[in-house]
Amino acid sequence: MKIEIVPRDVSHGAAVKKFNGRIREGGQPFALSESARPEWLPRTEGRRIFQEQYLAIDESAEVRGAYMLKHQDFLINGEMKSIADYQLPLSEGTVDKAYGIVGVMLLADAIKKQPLLYGLGMGSYRRPLPRMLKTAGWRMAKIPFYFKVCHVKAFLGNMTALKSSRILRFASLVMAYTGIAWLVLSLFQFASRKMAIGKNVRVEQVSSFSDWADVIWRGCCHSYSMIALRDAETLKILYPEDNPLFLRMRIREGEDVIGWVVALDTQMKRHKQFGDMRVGSIVDCLAVDGGEWSCIRAAEGFLRMRGVDLVVTNQSHHTWRRAVARNGFLRGPSNYILATSKSLSGFLHISGGFPDLAHMTRGDGDGPIHL
Amino acid sequence: MKKSEFLAKLEQVLELKHGAITGKESLDAVAGWDSLAIMAFIAMVDESFGVSLSPGSIAQAKTVEDLAGLLGDKIEN
């Protein structure tokens, strides 16, 4: 079998459609976009954050697999480097054993193009991609997941994990309707809160990022061993003004801007984990050193005022993890995995604490999906 | 390394019983020969033989014999 991996262009449209048809027929829930141009981060002149898609083509010009690279500048141990996120690999090998080699070829090709690679998300260590990355010697870690319940009845009635057994379901309903659950959760979340609320901290909802975000970036970027460039220009690309879903918050303490938070307020519908809850997600954030707690507190209050049932976030860096824990967030099971290639792991000088010193959030993943 | 030892290592990669692979099989017929197994095979060959196989060369292999052939004189018949 001869497979060539080439950049995707408009000439591949018919072959992509046939590929999608074959893998859907084989039971694969994912498919390639119909558009040859990446819809989220297309490559444009002068832009250093962009996606590129590559296709695995066989000798009969059929598509047998694909992957995407999201190129982005990261500050790693004080040095700005362009690295890439290995995204959405899809192989016909998942539905036809004859193409088992394609997944391996995609990964090898990506590493050849950009040795400093990472993968983010992926669901569970048991899934094929994380297992393959681990076999290839990538370093793996889960980015911790935190949640804070705002409406106890909605939480207990919707969390899929609580519906897994009749006893749990019955117990949660009894607790919800007698008020016991509210009391227990409130005490638990209150006990976790370690600091007083700063009275002069306030949220300003803004439509975009500008110079003030650059000041935050310059002031704190060296506190992290690995962090994606989060200056105003990059944030305007990631969280564009014309996307009304993103809630952009500028956090002030007195007159000083101490940080920013990007969040989503999503009404779920039959979501596999959150049922029909209204979920506030703290997608991304950055703060001056020491401002993390106030930023999380302010963002959570903002989302609570909007009426969300639950606030969730994934945070890797120890200061942000401490900030969410001290705000009464509880830690839940995480399905958000960070994997780093051998070259990137070496460059990071990863030791036991990985990823405690890296600032990785939902904002560093596949884009405004799964949120 | 003797060919029988190579086959035993391949069986370990594929989590098959000892003796399950004779060497004549078509790779299509080998249970568990999927992308994960291929990646594990590449890692095993790198570790045991110090040979870095490219996925492209494995794509050309149709049988277990062909896989052994990729290692040239590192495997004694």
C-alpha cells in the first residue's frame, strides 16, 4: 500500500465526501469538514496562529485519513517557540483493518513536520489516540477539572453520574427535594473557600481585547513554564468580537486591571454529562500574579448572576488550581488529557510536577467545541 | 536474533499466545494487527534491534515474513 500525505485543497472535495461516507458506514461518529479551508483558524498573511489540514491519499487518489495542526506561539521556559497541537486525526483504519497503518503514518508525518507537538482533550486514556501516543513515548497528564454548583436541584437532577444507579438516583432526588443536598453542598463549597471576597473587585464585560490585555500578558507570562501567547492580538483571533457566545470579562480591583476571563454560558440539551443544565464554562483566563483568586471569584459571580446551574473549568497551573479550590470549586473526574511529544517533553525539561507549571485551559484545545 | 525469538516478540506486542504466529500469515489475517499494534511493533523493533522503521516501509509489508525482512540480517533464519 502506498500512502502519500499532502496538504488538503479544494481538489480533494469528492474524495473527502467518499471517505466520510465509508467511515460513517463503518460506525465512526466523526467526519472531515466539507470545507477545505479550516473554518476556525484559517491561514492568513502574517498570522502566526492558524490550522492546516493534511490528507492521507492512496495510489487510487482516495482519502484514507487526515489530521490537522494548529500552529501557535508558546512561551516555553522563557523562550518563544512556534509549536503545534495535533488535532482531529482520523483514519480509515478505525473502520477497516487494512488501513491500520494510516494512523501511524499520520502521526509520523505530523512529528516530521513539527517535532514540538502536543495533543489536548482526547477523552480518556483508554481511547485509541492516547494509547497510540503513549506507545510512541509521549508524556501524558490529565488537566484537572473543577466544578461549582449554583443550583442544587438542577445539578442533582441532571448529572449523568448520579443517574448511574437507582439508589443514587433516588438518594439524589430525596436530597434535592428535602433541601439536604443544598445544605451539604453549600457547607462543602463554603468550607473550601479560604479567603474573603475583595469588595472592590468588579467585572466589566468587554467586546474585545486591547492594550490592557498586553499589559497583563507581559506582567505574568514568565510565571509559567509553558503558556500559549495570550496577547491582545492573539485573543482577538481566538475569541473574536463577532462571536456572541464568548463572554469576555475584564477584571478590575479598584482602578487596576488585574486580569481577564473568557467564559461561555450554555444551555445544554441531553448532554452526556450535564443533561439539560445551564453550564457556565470558564474557558480561558489570565491574571497578574496574585490576582487569580479574585478573577475566578469575579467570573463565577458573573456567571451565577446570569443564572447558570453549574460553573466548570479545567486548570493545569498550581496557582489557578489553588484559586478555584479556594473559591469553593470541587474537583471532579477529568477527561481532558495533555500529551506532549518526546521533543516537546525534552524541551520542557518535564519532571515530576508536569503539568503543574504549565498554563493550559479549554482555550488551548480544539476551539469552541465540546464546551 | 533468531526468527523464532522475533515471532515471540511480535506475539507479545499483539498479546497473542505463544505459537500463534508461524511467520507465513498475511498481516490482514493476524488478530490485533491495527494502528496501536503497529505503533507498539515500531517501538519494540527500536528497543530490541536498534532499528528505526518508517511507517511507509511497514505499509509495503503484506505478511509476517515481510515484517521480519525489514530487519535484514538482524534476524537469523
